[in-house]
Amino acid sequence: MSHQSSLRVVQWATGGVGRAAIQGVLAHPELELAGAWVHSPDKAGRDVGELAGLEPVGVHAVTSLAEVVALGADCVVYAPLVPDEEEVAALLRSGANVVTPVGWIFPDPARTAALREACLEGGSTLHGTGIHPGGITERFPLMVSAVTGSVTHVRAEEFSDIRTYDAPDVVRHVMGFGGTVEEAEASPMARLLGGGFKASVRMVVAELGFRAEEVRTTAENAVATAPIDSPIGVIEPGRVAGRRFRWDALVDGEPVVTAAVNWLMGEEHLAGTDGRPWTFGADGERFEIEVTGDPTVRLTLHGLQPESVAAGLVRNPGIVSTANHCVSAIPYVCAAEPGIRTYLDLPLIAGRAAPHLAR
Ligand SMILES: NC(=O)c1ccc[n+]([C@@H]2O[C@H](COP(=O)([O-])OP(=O)(O)OC[C@H]3O[C@@H](n4cnc5c(N)ncnc54)[C@H](OP(=O)(O)O)[C@@H]3O)[C@@H](O)[C@H]2O)c1
């Protein structure tokens, strides 16, 4: 694409993803930071660069939707704990494009009429992305599938140590750690979590043309067998310290597209309901993509998990990548036709050269 200059970007929420997105916007040659929305009152009015651990940049954090709209940004990177559809619709109606890691990766048209209308009213675009879901679950498997044929199965699977994810609210409430198995299984947030992964599975099903209709969810839990230190405090014996989910699209009862996660609070003192220990296996932490076909192609991604728990708590590469996937999409989303645009609609999204190497 021809590179446009100075698209004005507002960061919505300054948690791990939000702070990394601010850093990404400041390093991106076509983007300019216009502001940030913050949730905690103690962040209100603070310099946005400082909130992201950088030098002051001269723009200050705001706390209301009206203040964000008044900034008249080209794009908002929307990364709060949980999405609020009304809020997103208001941003879109105001003319701001929205890029987000909290949903809308492959939305059901029957459930998104209001958001589409908001896009048309504002002449704006909504794009859902991330890494998992988003990117590794569908965009990269689709890319790999192009070099194989007669595909019988597509799998994207994460193996991560969640002790490195310093987002206690997400780890506890969205991912379901630290409570009883019953609480984890009953949590309404499991539906929110599964919604994103199921959408990714449906995107691969649709583009590859499988005659799959349902997506089956399978969940397994591991509990601590001794106290485990974690970002949500000590997980006591008997409490949830490992989660495995599989979302399988089925044809004739057999999986054809699978998204799966193996989230473990380390590899010690964890046992499944059958009493067996849970580990990552010999290959360690990773993301795997496998397209079974002619030929079968496997891609393993390393580098998205930190070198150590301590390093991950300072800056987690998976969170930085999630933010970067949002930031990289901004120029393409701003140039897109109004509406909800997925990876299937947008051109190839790429990052940019480091500032000191750029032309
Ligand atoms: N798709 C993917 O691959 C992917 C990957 C990672 C994360 N995510 C999602 O991205 C979102 C942000 O993740 P994160 O790692 O940045 O989490 P985080 O570090 O916990 O940050 C959460 C942010 O939400 C704000 N917040 C807390 N309670 C809120 C509320 N009631 N209403 C509105 N905002 C609230 C927090 O504000 P304060 O900072 O002011 O407290 C914080 O800025 C989460 O929804 C997470 O599930 C997606």
C-alpha cells in the first residue's frame, strides 16, 4: 500500500496491551498518538507516554467517551478488560475507525447489524484482531493452507505458562484461574472467551469450504497439588491452575478445524482430574499451526512467550505482539471501505521498519 502519514490514534485502556500499543503507535512512521482513555481515576490527566513507561509525549489521558470523540481521531485501539458494544458503536458513529483485540474477528452478520449501521453512519471501519484468538488462530493457518491441498484438518494450538501474564483481572475472570473447578466451569466469561476462538474456527471453515456446522467446545481443568505462586496470588491446592480448551469444527463427527489452548501455571504441582501431571511436553512453550493435507505443513512459533516468568511480568512478548497486530492494522483499516472488515477483507497487513532503518 502507499504509506499515508500521520493517522491520529487514541488508545482505549492502558493495561498491558494498551501500554504496548502506545509504544507501537509512537514507533510507527504513519501514526501519531492523539490521546488515551483510562479506566482508573488515578491515571486521569497523566501524560500518555509516561503511562506507557516512556518519556512524556505531551498528550494527556481522559476518562470519558465524549472526550475521546472530541479528539477526532482516525482510529481507536480498543483494549479494555471487556468489550462494551454501545461504546464501540458510539466510537464508530463518531467517525473513528476501531481496531480491537477483544472481539469481532469473524462476527456473525445476524448479530452485528447495529455495529454495521454505526460504521455506515460514521464512514468508519471495525476490525477485530490479536494473536490468539486473532492471527495465530486463523490468519496464519489460512496463509499456511495456501501451500497445501486437499486439506483434512487445520489446527492452531497454544502452550503457555500463564504465570508470565501480569493481567490479574484477565487471568482470574476471563481465563478462569484461581477458583474452584465448578466456578471455572460455570463462569459466564468462558462464553466470552470461547466466542473469539469459535469465530476464528468459523473463519477457517468458511474460507476453506468445509461442510462443518457446529463448533464443539471441550474443556479440561488441572488443579494445584501444592501452593503455586501466580500473578493472581498463591493458588491453593484444589484450585484451578491449568486450563485446556479445544474448539473443534466437525464434519461427520470428526474435527476439521481446531483451535486449542493449554494454559498452565508452570509445570510443577499441577494435576488433571485423572490425577496425572500436566506439562508442555518436550517442545516447551510455543504456538503450533498444523495444516494436514497434501503435503502436511507444520509451523511452530517461538518468541511470543517470555524467556522467564520475571521477564514476562515486566513485558510479555505475547501481549506486545497482540498490541502490534492491532497497531500494524491501523493504516489498512483506515483505508478500508466502511463496515466490519476481517482478515478476509483487508489486504496483507505488515509491520514497519525500525525508525533508525526506515527510508
Ligand atoms: N486476542 C488476543 O490475542 C488477546 C491477547 C491478550 C489480551 N487480549 C484482551 O485484551 C484486553 C486487554 O488485555 P490486557 O492484557 O491489556 O489486560 P490488563 O493489563 O488487565 O488491562 C485491562 C485494561 O482494562 C481496564 N479496565 C479494568 N476494568 C475495567 C472496566 N470495568 N471497564 C473498562 N476498562 C476496565 C484497565 O484499566 P486500568 O489500567 O485503568 O486499571 C486496563 O487498562 C482483554 O480483554 C484481553 O482479554 C486479547
